[in-house]
Amino acid sequence: MNCFSRRFRRTAPTSGSSRSELVPFRTPRINGWSWPPQPLQVVGWVVYIYFAVVSFGIFIPLLPRPWNAMSYAISGISFLLHFFTNIATVTIDPADATVRAKKNYSSPLPLFDKAKQAHVIQDLHCYLCDVNVGPRVKHCGICNKCVEGFDHHCKWLNTCVGQRNYWFFFVALISAILAVFMLTVVILFIFVQHYLDPHILRTAPQFAMLGNTTWLVFLPLAPIETSSAGLLTLAFITVLVCVVCMLLFCHLLGFHLYLFYKGISTYDHVKNKREKENRRRNTESKSASTCSSKSYTRSQENQDASNNCEQTLPQSPSFFRFANTNQLSSRLSNSICKELENFKKSAEKENSFNYGTENPTQNETSILFNMHTYSILTVYAQCLAKNIHIL
């Protein structure tokens, strides 16, 4: 068997290979109808259909005249205006004119790779779309295309909101607020009149042959009987959904009015907010590094001061620094022996002075105390001498 005839496996890329082969590609989105739809987009359409059904099929037909006609007109205009502006916002392609002129939505484009390029658009040229763009054009990472006058990518519409469809989006928002507000007012009126005077809500001729506890919905085309509890439960649930939608819509409208007053877009607002946050973090990190450097400098100064203090200490031997331990032991032993001899002489004098007195018990006690002290000092002197010899 000839092992030299085997072909070696390639463990490195060939010279002609490129790193761009590993970059993922994705087809750009044309508009909000491009597949797949966003979950929030589906939720928005479900809520819109629900509001339209309960408004024109259940609650507005219960209103007396002329309030029902007025509600039909205002709610009908609001729902139709929102429907058409929503469709226009979703259908319009917000891409830049140079991107739309290429008509390359069928071919996939590479995704943004920070390892290859610091920014998608540099010197007014998009490296992914490979087109020259204007100063207010941004590349949307979700749609994977350059958007003219980019404001934000709306997940509720499944498309970008830019210069070409921004005002359709704004009118759709205002019409949605008006429609939800009208529905809330109608339901609250039905709530109040149901407890005060329910006969005002039963002016339709179909209620003539029904009891007071039976109500009709989907008047006048397809009346369906329901109970009072069922009607009030549906009204309560609808009011809760209306309140949530009103809070979201009013917050969004107020935010865009603020942006309109400032003359900036949502993208500019988010960008400025990030820059402020980065500056704040940099300031905090600089202050922390300054404090740490100051503490390090203080510790170094303290250490240098301690070293200087040690250097300024006298180098001459003190009581604890003898060059010769024998000299120290001899000095200590001589001093201790002298003290013991003096103590012994004083004890003998005291004994001779108290001898023959009338209080021998006190004399014996003092003699025992002196002898006990003498023995303690003797033991202490021996231990001290041993320690000195060990050192």
C-alpha cells in the first residue's frame, strides 16, 4: 500500500476565496405586505376589525335619534380614514429613489457586518445597497434597504416610516384616536342610560315584542337576542381595550408632536439620547479612574513617608538592639541580681524591726509576702535570661 499517493486534505482556504462568502444574505422588504407579517401587525388588524364590528353592529344601533346618525357619521369617517391611510402607509415603498430605480428586491443583499465596515453609509454611499444616497437616508437593518428621510421602523405596520409615507402614518394615528374616542363615549353613554332609563336605548321597533331583560345586537339587519349581563360584559371589555389603545395612541401622538416641535425625527431623538448616555458613562468612568489614581497616589505617598521615617531612625543600638546578645544578658543579669540583693536586705531589716512586737501574726504575714515576691522575681529573672540567650 502506497501512502504517498494519497491526496492531502485542505485545511486552509484557497487563495481565491473571499470572506464575503460567509456573510449572510437576505432579500430586502418592499413594503408592509412583504412576508412574513409581524405579530403586532396581526394584532392591530384584529383590534381594528373588533372595534368596527362592536361599533356599527352592537353599540351605535342602540343610540336614540339623532345621536345614532351623528355617531354613524363621525365613527364611519374615522374608521374609513384610518383604513385608507393605514393601507397607504403599509403599501408605499419608503426606500430611496436610487434603491427603487435598481429594482433589485428579488436578489438578496448582504447584511451589515461591523468586522468589514464600521458604518453602512459612508461618504453618502451605501455599501450594502451599492448606491449613492442623500444626507437624510438611513439603512434599515430589518427591511435591509436604504429609506429616504428615515424616521423609524414600525412593527405595527411591518414597514419603515420615512419621508414618502410619514404623513399617511400621522393621519392614520389621528383618525385612530378619533375612532376609539367616539367608541368610548358611545359605550359610556349606554352604561349610564342602562341604569338610569333603559327605554331610551330600546327605541328600535324590534324591541316592541321583547321583555325588558332581552336586548338585540346587530340591528337592524340581523338582530340577535342577548341578555343584559352579556351586553354589559361586552361593553366593559371593550372599554378596557379602548382605554389601553387611547393611552398608546395619545402617547405616540404626543411624542411625534414633540419631535415636530423640535424639528427632528425619531431616529435623531434616539441617536441624541444614546450620545448623552455615552457621554454620561464616559464622565462616570473618568471620575472613577481619577478617584482611583488619587487613592493610589496617596497610598504611595504614605508608603514613601513610612520609608523615610524608618530611614531617619537612629542607627545606634537601643535597649532592644544590641549587637552582642551576651552583653545584653550580662547587663540584665547584673541588674536583676542587684535588685534581688537590695530586696533581700530590706526584707531582713523589716524582719529585725518587727521581731518581738505584740502583733506576730502581721509580722509573719509580711515575711511570707516578701518571700513569695522574692521567689517570683527569681523565676522571672531565670526565664528572661533564657530568652535572651535564645535570641
